[in-house]
Amino acid sequence: MTDTRMGLGEWLARWQAWSTRPDVMVLLAGALAVVLSVVALGAMAVSDFRSTVSSNRDHAALLARVLEDQATRTVESAQLALEALSSSSALRDRDSDPARMEAALRQALSGLSFLRALAVVNRDGYVLASTQTGEAGMELQIERLGPRMAPGQSAMGPLVPGRFLDQLRRGPGAAPGNPPSGMAFIPLLQGYQDENGLHRVLVGLINPDTFSNFQHLTLESESYDSVITTYQGTVLASSSGTSGLLGRSVAQLPIYTQYLPSRQHSSYIGPGAGGDKQILAFRASSTKPLVVVVEEAYDAALWRWIRDARALLSVGLAMVFLVLGLTAAVWRGVRIREGARRAADAANARVAQSEQELSVLMRSVQELIFRTDAEGHVTFVNAHWEAFHPNVSEQVLGRRLDALVDPTSRVAVLKALVPRAELGVRKAQVLLRPSPGREYVFDMAVVPLVADGRLQGFAGSAVDVTARWVAQQKLQAQIAFQSLLLETNPLPIAVTDTHSLIVQVNRAWEDYKGWPRDRLLGQPLTAHMPADEAQMHHTSSTQLLRWGGSAHFEAKVLHGDGSRRDTRVMKAAITDALGQVSGVLCILMDVSEFREAERVTQEARDAAEEASRSKSEFVANMSHELRTPLQSILGFAELGVLRGKASPKLAEMFADIHAAGQRMLALVNDLLEVSKLESTVGTMHLERLDLRGPVRSVAHELEPLLARQHQQLRLELGEVPLVAKADPMRFQQVVRNVLANAIKFSPQGSTISLAGQIDSAGQVHFSVRDQGPGVPEAELEQIFEAFVQSSKTKDGSGGTGLGLAICRKIIEAMGGRIYAQNAQPEGAVFHIVLPARGFSETMPAGL
């Protein structure tokens, strides 16, 4: 046991003696320095990577803000355009027709590149006018466009697959259920009320590619992808890297489950649209239901950092090898000059530590740091210069600072490097073009370095403000464009402040009111106006400044030439960024010519109606006068047929005379019916009844005719009562006429269908389908005109061409409509639609 303790003590003594030897200590110190260098290198790498990730998050947040601002302004521009368009006379006038509406829509669409189409839809989902050919008259599944819009309201609907509104067609001809992949639109709805008091919805189809194009342009040189979604997580648009997500839901992301709606913008590292681990930033629009998500794959950022950090790793490895070399050199010379070795080792350690600290400091600064000599030649730059000049030693070091910037900024740099200028910080904004196509703006600060009263050089830094500068340029361009748009607008426009003082007018206002701009600015809006016009503006402006919104009215306005003109006045409250009313916009529209045209049109309409009444009375009188001789002709023709049985030839002649007389009598009866319908004499008595009974009576009445043609009539009237207000005799006349035509023009042995139901709008809808030759598409509307027959059914059978015209007049007098369509693969379908009626007593209705 004693020997063991002595052996251990001896071993410890030997170790102490060996470890205190200078050469061993050099080796241990060298090994320790290598370890510390590796640890320091790893710490710098981790710190630099964390800084890179933080910078990427900040950059993603900036990109999200830019994309959200552009998307919001695009939707707001579309809403403003729809609101202005909904106020136009082409969409609101009483006598505005679909052609005029479509002309106005196409004219507006030409200036709205982010809209794919425009359409006007009524509350029942029928398209009244559209910029897309063939959509007018189409019935839509209007509930898929979004919420119902009250007049003056606007909203953005959900993403709708497909290119145009025909994707939402209801009923026959509806689009297939699976539109082309990646094809969709975002409906933008604007409710308004025309002068007839009818509610309309102006629909704009926002092209999601507009958002995708801006994303592509913004992120073209970036490693980021982005998506634009609704608050519920439905993808509305995406960049090229996420193009397959259109229409899909990303509501499972933390953005929608943890952040919204409590936080409108943030960034994090975690699940994103492109993968489970993303460097992600999002921003929700404060005014529109839009969320912009910008993300970058975490692995991509890591590999890019590794690629960019090769210089750092190389320097660290060089430092390790330097330490090893120094250790070997010191170890070889330690036995000769131990004292000098120790001093040199301590000095080297201090130098290495200073270099490491300076290197970490310079790499952590995101600004451009530089130093020059007294003449302005660059002597030092930090690593961040490599982002703009990869070869710093050749492109930057040794060159004059003013030679590195754009020629337009050299004067500013030279002023900052003036040797005898006062001491202190000198600031300048400079433009840097490191290579063709790359342009950056920097805010530069320079400080003179003085020692012993002599200028030694300059030290300074530069901050990249390119994004802010570009945003300022865009804002200035937008303001200039808005001023140009206001100035060139043909409508007189004035803007007043909260005290109703004029702050801006356009040239059209000067011309209309007859006062120069310098006499109007700063004056009350009601100056130079008659008392009644001034009171009208004062009342409307007071209400708008208090409650906001808009106002529309028409009045007699004093023109600059002294005349009073019919003018449409449109006023709207202007709000600031906080939503507070800051002024009132006033727009005038001279409608004197329109009112004069209305008066001329009304006079022409009255004259036409008077001529129509005279014609109807004439036809009725002539029809009565023709009946008497026709009865005599028919009587003698029947007598000739009976007495001419012995002579077949003579009997056939009298039969032809009798048939011709019957056709003439049918024509006279139809003419008399038409004249009665068009005159004020005819009335019909409407009563609330189940129309299935009258229809079955007509079907039973026509059974002999069906039997002669070997045809079948299939009734599909259902179990639910088909109740409407109608004149039963007149309604039977319409059904009888339509069924008789179907029997007449269908081949023998065919089947005719008569179906009745309550449609989605609560209307009673009957349809009669035959298997005849059909009607040419161009004649589907013409066959309801008097004396017009289809070119496919002119077979000389003696039709007068008045039956369908009479049917239309009767149905329209009941408040309904009748129209025809071609069936597939053959035949035609005639539709009879009567509106839903409430409970009331029988009452006469004028035809």
C-alpha cells in the first residue's frame, strides 16, 4: 500500500514537471488555441446565421407589406371604379337599354386592366348587360357571387373557379362543374338603384393573375414565394413557386389559427404554404379581406448562408492553421529564447483576439462601413460591401470614394470630403450603380478624422434606403397622375375642406362656372351662386361632413353663360387615413341635353301610341265589316258542297271556296283579337287559382286532335298546386294555341311534354316541348311578332302568324313572359312564366 502511494506521488511529480516544461506548455497552448478558434468560429457562424435569418424575416415582412399595399390599392381602385360606374346615367336612367349599358361597361373596362369583365345583374340573378358576348340574359347562381348588395354597398366575393360569369350559369346550358385548373376570378360587387327604383348589382371580375403578376415582378430577383388569401385561408393568388395552390385552403397554418385576427402582421419560423419549415411573414389588409403571406424555405436560406459564409469559414480555418503554424514555430524556438517566445505568444494572442472581435463586429453591421485617407481614397470597408462589389480589393480599395458612386452624386460626395469644412457629421444621399440594371440609393454620413490638429482621413457609413426611395417615387408619380386625371376630367369637379372652402378645382369647373381658379381657391363653395343653389350645396355638404357617405341629386344650376341648366350633382365625403371626414368632393354633370331628349322622346312616344290606337280601331272596324260578307260566302259554299255531291268536280270547287273562307275568317278573328288586345276596350279579370285545372281541361279538349296524329301528350304537373293570378279563359287560350302548334308541327307518333313547376324565384313555370323541326336561332324572338312565321314551318297550312303574338300580349298583360328555346337533339320548348301572386280578390286588369 505504501509502495502504491509512492508510485502515484512519483507519477504526479513527473506529470507536474513535464507539464511545466516550456515546449509542452506551447503544445498545450497551441491545442487550446485551436479549440478556442474552432469554438469562436462556430459561435461567429451561429451568430451570423441567426442574423441572416432575422434579416430574412425582416425582408419578408417588408415584401409582405409592399404586396399587401399593392393588393389593397388594386381592390380599392376597382371599388372606386365600380362606384363611379354605378353612378353613370348609362346604368341608372329609366330608358337605358342593354346595348347602352354594355357600351358604358366596355368603355370602363378598357381603363381597368385588373378586371377581366364587367356585368350588370338584377336581384334574381339575370345578367342585364355584360362586356362578355353571350352573357346577357343568362341566369346566374347569384348566391355564389357573395352577399346580396343593398344600393350603395360594395363587397368582395369569394374566389370563383372559371374565367367568366358563364361558369355560374343556372339551368339549361350551365357550365360543367370542373373548370380549367388554375382559372378563376374574384367577384367585386357594387349595389345601386336605377331611376326606376330597381335594385341592380354591378359585378367586376378581378383577374387573380393581376396579383400573381405583381408578386412575380416583386419577387423575381428574390428567393421568396408568396400567396394572397382571404381571412378564411382560401388562396386567391400566388407566385410562381406556389402556383398550384390557387383556390386551395391553407387555414391550418398558424397565421389563421393563432395570429389572426388579434395580430394583423407578424413573422415566424414554422409551417407555411410551401412546406413545414419556412421563414414566413404575413400582413393582413386593414380595409379588405386579404392576407399576404411571404415565405422562404428554411433549408434554402441555410444553404445560401453556407455558400455566402465560405469566406468566413475559410478565414476561420486559416486562423486555425495560423495558430498551428505559430505553435510549431514557437515550439521549435522555445528552447533558445523562452522569454521572447512568451512575449510573442502573449502579443499574438492579443492580436488574434482583437481580429476576432473586429471581424464579428464588422460582420454584424448591416450598413456599409468605410474609411478613407485625407485625399478620399478608400482604405477600409466592412464585409457588407461584398453584396454590392464582390471583388472588394480591386473594385473598392484604393479608389476615390466619389468615383464609386453615380456621376450625378459625385458633387454631394466631394462636398462631404472637403478638408477645411467644419467638423461634425456630413450627410448626403447618393446613387450607386454597381452593375448594369442594379440601382441603389444610400443615405451616407461622413465624419473627419483629426489627430494632432491634422486631417488623417474620413470615416463613414451608408444605409440602403432604396425601398423607401422607390416608394416615394411611386407615391409622387401616383399623385401627379391623380392630378392629371382630375385636370383632364371632362366633368366639373371641386374639392372643399371641412369649412366648405374650395381647395381644388379642375379646368372643367372653371369653364362651367365661368370663374378663374385663382378667384375660387380659398373661397366658399357657395360664393357666386344664387341663393337656392347655395342652400342646396350647404345642406348636402353639412350632412356629408357630419355623417359621411355620398349624395346624388338633380337641380337647376347657374352656368357661366348666365343660363340655368339641368345638372346632376354627385357629392361624396373624403376621409383621411384615420377614417375621419376631411372634405367633400363635388362633381357636376350637365344633363340638359338628356332631359330635352327625354321630352322629345315622350312626345314621339305619345304620337306613336295615338297612331297605334287609330290603327287598332281601323283594324277592328274592318274586321267587323268583313265578317258579314264572309258569312254569306261560307253559307253559299256549304250549300254548294251539299248540292254538288252529284258532280264531284263542282263539290271540290265549293269545298276549296269554303276552306279559303274559313282561313279568311280565322285571319279576321285573329285581327279582331289583336286589335282588342291593343285597344283600351279589352280587359281581363285576374283571379287567384290553381292553373293545373285549366291546363288539364285544354289537354282533354285536344285529345281528338292528338288521336288523329297518333301522338301522345305527357302531363307533368306534380302534386304541388301551381297558384297564380290569371284570367282562366285567356290563359287557356294561350295553352291551347301553344299545344295546337306543337301537335301541328310534330311528326306522327311523337310525344309532346307539358310540365309545370314552381321555379327558384317562386314563379309558376310551364314548358311545352315538341319533337318538330325547331326554330332557327335568329327567329326565336321574331316568331312572337304579328304576321311572322318560322321559316321551317311555312308549309302553306293556312297559319296567320298572329297566334303567338296574341299569346305574348295576353301573358304580358298578366305580368308574365313567354319565350322559346330549341331543344336537343330536336324540337322546340315554349316557356310560359307567371309571377307569384299574393292573396287578393278578383280584379280587372287593363291590357
